[in-house]
Amino acid sequence: MSDNLNPFQAPAVQGNTSVQAAVESNRAAQEVQAMVVLAKKYPRDQKDATERILIACQRSTLAKEAVYSFPRGGTQVSGPSIRLAEAMAREWGNINYGIMELERHGEESTMLAYAWDLETNVQARVEYKVRHYRDSNRGGKVLLTDERDVYEAVANQGARRLRACILKLIPGDVTEAAITQCESTIRAEVKDLPEAIKHMVDAFAQYGVTKAQIEKRLRHRLEATNAAEIVALRKVFTSLNDGMATAADYFEPEQVPEQQQPADTKSKARAAAAAAGKKPPKEQADDDGTGIPGDL
């Protein structure tokens, strides 16, 4: 199998294109018909489906990835992640959802994220375009030529749209109950706070976030962190892990002490002070009142 296989596209057509296309179209229509018939024959029990969702949210592996949080306009915005949305769709039942590529022109793909309630025939669809580029750390954009890289780019862009489509089909109170259960699951798990804090610091370290930066965000020493704050920090980590935001969106950069600043930075500071008719910082600190710098 070729590594350049595009998982979003249909298999290559062999032989008579028009006949094969008609066969594929007819098969797809029959599959949809069968799903609708089964959904009508075995409708969901909403009470039972809600109970299954809440039971799923008692799993710590799901609860840890269930809620994202990121800053916007000076406040924290949080909500169910794509992982929680998919889990709810599975337990709610009779929902067909996914992402597909509609067409590709050069360096751009036209994509479709959709969710369809087979019982009520309610659909949520979002069509969007994804350019085959990736932001580079050195600035600018890098063209993606490998099919695997293109797939990952369009899938990442599609995750948010797919989540929004799924959540439109599931009652809001069910979603809120699922989030509450996930937070309760995490709180129940955070029994050994010192160990949980250590794991959190180690986890953030992979994104270049230091203990001091975490303490500055919490506005207290790390040792005073409580279970609720661990839950909040895990939401932040989920956002970083899912690519919803970057560490700079949550944590202020550390201040570099003057003694650790590059020599040219100190020279510029002295030159600026001299131009303003003031003594350089070093001389002001060493002046003993005689007008002679202490280091001379």
C-alpha cells in the first residue's frame, strides 16, 4: 500500500468510470437508507443514552481530555473537547458524523464536516477550505507536499468543525452534565495533591512552561494548589495538546535577570542613559558621594 494514500478520497476507479460511479452512488444510497431504517426501528432511549454518557465520563482517561480552556478577551473560554463530543455521539446513538474531502485544487482542499441525526433527520454541516501550508517556527509558511502531512493538516482543521456539528445535535443540558461528571471524576482522582502537582509540572515542561510561570498564573506558590486548580490546569494542558492554543496564550514569559542579559543589552542601556544626561546604572549604584565610581 502506498504511503501517499489519501484517506479522505474514494478508492481509485478502474474500468468504465461512469458505470463504476453509478454503482458506488447506488451502494452509498442503500447504506444510508439502511441506517435510517435501523434508526427508526431502534430509536434511542434518551434517559438510557444520557446514563451511558455519564458512565463514560467516569473514565479518567476521557475526563482528562474532555474539556478545553483558552484565554479570549481577558477571560477564560472553556467547553467540551472533540474527544468528549465523539464519546457523547457514540453513546447518544443513531448519529452519523465525520469529515470528508469534497475536492482538491492545487494547494487547497475543500472539506466538509458533518453530523446527522438519523432519527430526526436533523443535520449540521460546515464546509471549509484548508490550504496545504504549515506555519514555520522561523517565520512564514511551509508548503506541505507529503500526503500524510496534508491529511494531518486538514484533520486538525476539521476537528473543531466536527465538534461543533456534533454538539448541535446533542441537548445542551446533557453536554453540561457530561462536563460536570468529567470534572468530578478528575477531582476524585486528585487524592495525592503533591504527586498530581509534580506530574502537572513535568507535563507542562514539554511545552517550555516552568514552575515559576505556573505559579504566576495561579498567583500563589505551587505547593498551595488545590484539586480545582489541577482540573483547570489540565484543561489548559488539553488545549495545548490539541493545538487549540500555545503556551504564550496562558503563561507570561519569565523576566531575565539583568546579570543574565547579553552584554550588548547592558551596553545599549548605558548608552541610552548617557544620551539622556544620566549616569549609567552601574555608576549610579557604585557612586559613594565623591563623584568617583566605586569600581575605579
